[in-house]
Amino acid sequence: MEYDLATIWAFIIAFAVFVYVVMDGFDLGLGILFPLFPAKRDRDVIMNSVAPVWDGNETWLVLGGGGLFAAFPLAYAVLMPALYTPIIAMLLGLVFRGVAFEFRWRTLRERNRWDIAFFGGSLIATLAQGVALGALLQGVQVEGRAYAGGWWDWLTPFSVLTGVALVVGYALLGATWLVMKTTGELRDEAYRLSRWLLIAMLIAIVAVSAATPFLSYDYSQRWFAWPHVLATAPVPIAVAGVTFLLLRALTQRRDYQPFLLTLCLFALSYAGLGISMWPYVVPRSISIWQAAAPESSQLFMLVGVAILVPIILIYTAWAYWVFRGKVDPESGYH
């Protein structure tokens, strides 16, 4: 029973993190793209496209982090000291992004400064998330039940690569979001950016995928050894198929398809990450069952999650439904 609960909680946390990446990814992507749209009118439209929904996205980040602390306390105790620097940088970036989002509407004289803060906060938060992901995937040094590495172990060429890759991916999400939500010259520019960013994202996916097997013999066996390859081969094949559909959607200017297909690319990349790591929560050191909290604690928390998560999903879906469609440049949320 305890093993089953640990597996359930692993999927709950993975689901929460993925929903956060999807829902806050295009928001952070818009911040990353902000300097490429210098016109005030365009920036106002970009802001208004996410103004009704952006501030609910961190709910999933809290669920993922809080769930890790509650359901897998040993993993939390090991990973936090290993990733303090990128996590603190991410939180500071999110704070700057959130404050800038609200304050830029309150002033005209200082608006450019808040626009810079919006861009900087989005970039730092995204880069820090990617670096933390790379540091986790490459593994952390564990002795007994504690982190045994140094303060800068998280900073490696591979973690920088994953950080840059996530910046490119979020920027593509932001560009395809603008394709879906805007009209006129702003949408045309978003289409142009989406094509270049898709090429950059494919390069990033190939680079990270090529580097990952060299991190560990376990990773290379998981992806290339027989018969594991039968289970892993569909992932790159699906990536190629989705890429073809995304290129076609951008060429034929189908406004809604590029964003949805980009989400599919993220889902496939996330699946690849899960294939590499499973069943470890601290790669090659601590499995989900070794890190799990007592069964009674997991069961107690599961009841609350079973009630709250559907409510959050319903509310979120309703919010996106209410504010669906194109953004009118002449009106807005603010």
C-alpha cells in the first residue's frame, strides 16, 4: 500500500509541476519576448492577453513544492540545499515579474523601468528553473541521508544548457500564445518569431537529448538498451511528428493550433524527463519509495488533494473559458 501511495504522489507532483510549466511558461515567455515589441500599444496588448489569468499559475508551483515537502520529505531535505541558489533566483525573478506586472499600469513616467523589470524577472525565473532542472537531472552528491556536495555544484555546462533550452521553449510558448490571442501586425510578428523559435527549440531538444545519456550509464541504458528502446523510441518519433504539424500550422497560419502543438512538444519533453529519472526522485540516489513519508501522512494529504485539485482545475478552466478569444487592442483587463 505504501508503495502505491508513493507512486500516486509522484504522479500528483509531476502533474502539478507540468501544469505550472504549461500555464506559467507562456506567461514567462511573453516577458522574455517583451524587448522585441517596443511599441507601447503592443506591450499593453501582450499584458492584457494574460492579465486575467497569470496570477493563478503559481498555485501549481506551490502544490508541487509543498507536495514534495509533505510526501517526500527526505528528497526535499536533500534537494533544497543542492538547489538553494537557482531556487532563490527563481523566486526573486517571479517576485519582480509579478510586481512589475501590476506597477507598470500605475505610472507613465516609470513604465519603461517596470517593463525592464518584467523582462528581467521573467528571464531570470526561467533560466533558474532550467538550471535547477539540469542540476537535478545530472544528480546530486548524497551521503547517508543528506546532501554532501558544494554550494556551486548546480552550475555546470549541462545545467546552463538546460537553462538556455527552457528560455527558448518558454519564448516559443509565448510567441504561439500571441498568435492565438492577438490580431494584425502583432500577430504577424508573433508568427515570424514562432518559426525561428521552433528551430531554436528543436536544436535545444536535440542538444539536451544528446547530452543526457553521457550523464549516467543508467540513462544511456534506459534509452538505448534492448528492450527498453521499444518503450522509449515512440518519444522522439512523436516529437518529429508534432514538429511537422507545428510547422504546417505556422505555414498555413492556423491561429490556435501552434500553441496547442507547442504544449504537445513540452509534454513529450516532460515524458522524456520522466523516462530518464523514474523511479528516482533524486536521480541515482534516492527512489520515491525511499523518500516517501509515512503511509498515514500520505493518505491524509491525498484526501485534501482529491478535493482541492478538481476545484482548482474547474476554476482555472472556467477563467480561461471566460477570457477566451482574441484580445481587443482598444480595451483590456486593466
